[in-house]
Amino acid sequence: MAKVWLEHVHIVTPDPMKLAAFYQNTFDAKITRKGTLPNGAPSVSLDLGGFRLAIMAPDTPDKREPSNNPHKHFGLEHLGVRTDDIETVVKRAKIEGATVIQDVTEVRPGHRVAFILAPENTMIEIGEAN
């Protein structure tokens, strides 16, 4: 069987730097690269706890239209992040403008989760396990 691992998560937004600031301020993500796509659109990559988060502006014109991409509406369901202090991370997310969809809940002994809706309607599961 081939070895497979998560290499990056890609989010498209009209303002990559604004969205990158949310991930920096909420989750202590670190910017690893800022750039410009061949079409002139800005892009930024972040390290979020060891995985790469790629944030880019859409192509101009936006090539994600349903007529060009039948999977447009099957995008990212949620990001899953892990923390050792879930209450602090949820509080920081609220300060940065996130909406709490599900507050901190113990899903099994020693494992708690919360779900937030971040900018650009990206759902994020925040998990803490002892």
C-alpha cells in the first residue's frame, strides 16, 4: 500500500493576508511564505502545528464556477486542530471573530472538542485529549 499523509489544506479567500492573520492570532500559525500566483493573485502559506495551510485568492476570473468544476460545492468540510488548552483557543477564536457552533463538549472520557466557524465559513474542530 502507498504511504499517504496530509501535505496541506487549501483555502480560497478574497483577502489571503486577512485570513492568514486569523490563523496566526487564533492558533499561533507561522507564515512560511508570501507570494504572488502567476495570475497576479496573492498567496500565503502557514505552518499550523506542523502542517501547511495554503491560503490563496481565487483565479481571475474565478475558475471554480460549477460549469468548469463540478466539485465546487464539495469543498473543505472542516479543519481539525489539536490543543492542550481548549478553553483558551476557543476564547481567542471568538476574539478574532469566529462563531462558536458547538461549545467545548466532552465526547468521551479525556477527549473534548469544540467547533467554530472561522472567516470564509471554514468550520474548525478544536480538540483536546489527555
